[in-house]
Amino acid sequence: MKKLFALAASALAFTTVNAQDVQLTIHPEQGKDIIPNEIYGQFSEHLGSCIYGGLWVGPDSDIPNINGYRKDVFEALKDLDIPVMRWPGGCFADDYHWMDGIGPQENRRTLVNNNWGGTEEDNSFGTHEFLNLCEMLGCEPYISINVGSGTVEEMSNWIEYMTADGNSTWAKLRRKNGREKPWKVKYIGIGNEAWGCGGNMTAEYYSDQFRKYSTYVRNHADNKVYKIASGASDWDTRWTDVCLKNIGDGKMNGISLHYYSVRNWDYKGKATDFTQQEYYETLSRAIQIDKCIKNHREVMDRLDPGNKIGLLVDEWGTWWEVEPGTNPGHLFQQCTMRDALVASSSLDIFHKHTSRVKMTNIAQVVNVLQAMILTRGKEMLLTPTYYIFKMYNVHREATFLPATLTCDRIVVNEEESIPVVSTSSSRDKNGVIHVSLSNLDMNKDHVVAVNLDGLKVTGAEGEIINGKNVDDYNDFGKAELIAPKTFNGAKVDKKGGLTVTLPAHSVVTLTLKTK
Ligand code: AHR
């Protein structure tokens, strides 16, 4: 790690542990919103080695595979129990013509992936390969439709091909290509980043396009589509405002938001070699998604007071300069404990907003940006972010429990500061409370006094993920440096109080026994 930058904050002054310097009061009786499964969604784009080499190696590969799906990756994703996967892009979606990716492999067109590094795309992974993978993983498919360079007819045929029963030409073609029954495709995104790579449209023009396209997104057989509008980038609430006003409810079920934890798009910084200042700036940018969501919510609450339209953060995560020696267009990056803390603090924020935020999709599932899994030839590793998702699975479909957190803040610069701890709590279907705590402080341990507003804690056990250094990561051919371990830092006292000692830059998830 480079020389550390001295931050002007008393909280940062030294590495001594304060006795109970963080107070967390969880309010179990105030819990009402269920954290949807889809908050834990994934994104897979035809970009770099996300699909080819990551999810798919083809049946003839010497890399072990199940009918072409890479076996180690498939098993890791199955174990993660992912709820939804977005495909085929991203920017690629508005260049994708679905008929190139159906039928006998030898007849599929080979094209250039003009968005991502000019790589040849042989279309060997297409509609059947994606939808069958989703079925095997037990996750919902989320298809992003080509609006930028496609047509309404092409889209409408695709939806019929995937979801119609009966004897229409498209249903028959699907059968001829080996799939008898229609698939279930719940989530359809109409375009991607329509303000940029998806056609450089104005909000006004796009919302008219959405009105037209969505008319022909039909519910075939018993498939019921949830229609998603291509939403804003970051802080662009005008986009959300125009779309909601011009499209209105009834035509769209959700609108997306893209937010990456990037400070400077001209130089995004290195994934594994960063200063203390860069570390805190990244965490600060990640946490600002709270404010960003609030801003979009304000618009939505005003224009959709009945809360019928969901906000879907269908791209989020870190984005660094690519790993040295890799194709700059392939967005292959490592993932350290810093990325893990971005993931945990972002999930904490999404949990708070689930009355409006109905899905999020981290970018991306394998080998691209803040990935769950990295592969190199036959090798494969699980990133610290994978483990955060694993540890946080306990919160899925649980009731979010509001909480009051009192802690120091770390000053990042004249305008920004971050709390030393990020947290979220939930109560699952069996009434069990789970608490996640992230220590965002790079240097200091913090001691959290947890109070359950009336309930007594009689036991607490769980897991911790941490690295010796915040820039530690799991590397190919080396022992895994970052993986969850049993946590021994939770102490329950006779009065039912709970004290948790959080090592610097760590994430803990606890299961509580209460009475
Ligand atoms: O996730 C990488 C790219 O980021 C996506 O293709 C695009 O939608 C966004 O700009």
C-alpha cells in the first residue's frame, strides 16, 4: 500500500480501542418492510470474460462443464442462491439481435463486440443458454431489450419466442430449437442507459420510445411481465422526473438507476494499490448512494404517491482501472476487502429503502468489475464480495428492522465524512434476528454496544470476514486470504446486553438468541 495520507479527524487519531464507542439500538417492533430477494441480484453482460470463459466454456472445453456451463462457477453461484440475473447487457444489450444467438451453433453469426474491446462474439451463448442457466440456478431471468439499434417487431418476436405457448411461428421455432415449454421471463428492461450507450436519447424522446415499446411487451400464456424503464445515471433526477411524468404508472412497473462507486472517470484508481485517502473517498462515494436514492425517491413519491413503481438499482459497485496486462475493454479487476466494505455498506443502504427499491444488480457476476467470481483459464476464485453476499443472505425475505446508530465519523474532506460503522438488522420468518456490522475504519477496532429496545440477548454467534490488510485479496494459485471465519468478538452479559468488538475493516454478521 502507498504511503498513508493523514486525515484531519480526531476519530482517526489512533489505533486504541475505545470501550463501547458505538451505540446501536435496534427497534424490532418498528419492523415492517420485507427485504426482497431481488436486492441480491446479479448482472451478466457479454463483456470480457463474464460470459465466455466465466459462465460458459462450451461443451467441448477441457474445463469441466455441465453442458457447456463452467462447473466450478455454476456450483459457486448455485451455492450463493442468486435470485435474479440481468442479461445480455449493459451497453451490449442495445447492440444485441437475439436471432443471432438461437439455432444450431454452426449457423450462428460471428460479430464484433463494439462496446467492449472489439472482441469477436460468436453468439454461442444465446437465449436458450441464458434461460436454461437461470432455470438450473433457480433464479429469475431479467432480459434487457435492444431499443437503441433494435425494433419493436424484433423485441415483440423475442418475447413471443421465449414465453408463448401454442402454435405461433415463434413458439414453433423455439420448439424446433429444442425447448418445448415456454420459459417464464418476469423482468423485461426496455433499453439500457438510453441517455448514453443505449442511443444517446433525451429523457423526453426515451419516454416516448418506452410508451411505444412497452405496448408490445405482451403477457403470453401465464407469463406476467414486470416492465422496467431505462433510468437515470447517478444524480440525474430530471431523467426520473420526465420518465414518470411522460410514461406514468400502468405502463411501467419499475425504473432503473445506475450508480458506480467511482470518484473520477478519467482515472478510476487501482483495485489493489490505494492510499488511505482513496480508501475513504471510495467508501464515501459508495455511501452517498443513500442520498442519491433519497433524491430519486423524492421525485417518485411526488409523482407516484401510491408507490406503484419500483426503483431498481440494476447496476452498482466499484469500477477500477483494469488489471495490468488485461484488455482495457474487458473491465477485469481484482476485489479487495475495500470492495467487500463497499458491498456491505451498499446492501445496508438498500435494506433501508426497500419500500421503493425492489431490485439491485451488482455489476457483474463473473470477471467484470466488482465480481463475485474470477477465473483465469482453469483456475477460479471467490472474491471477498462473494462472501459478503453469502453472509448477508440471512437478510433476504426478512423484515428490515430500523435502528439508531450513534458513532464517530471519519472526515474525508471538507464536505464529506463517513460513519465508522455501517449496519443493518432483520428478523427472519422464524423470528430470528440477524445483525450485520461493518467497521469502515481502516485502522481502528470499534466496540459496539447493541441494545434491542426491550428484548434481551441471550446468545450471539456468527461470522467475520476480514483481511490482515484492507488491500488483501484472493489471488489465483495462492491460499485464500479472505473468507468468513467464526466470530468470537460478541459478548452477552447477564442483563441481556450485547457488546461486539469489530476489528478494523471487517464485516460481521450475527445470529441472535433473544427473549
Ligand atoms: O457494467 C458495465 C457497463 O456500465 C454497462 O454495460 C453499462 O450499462 C454501464 O455503463
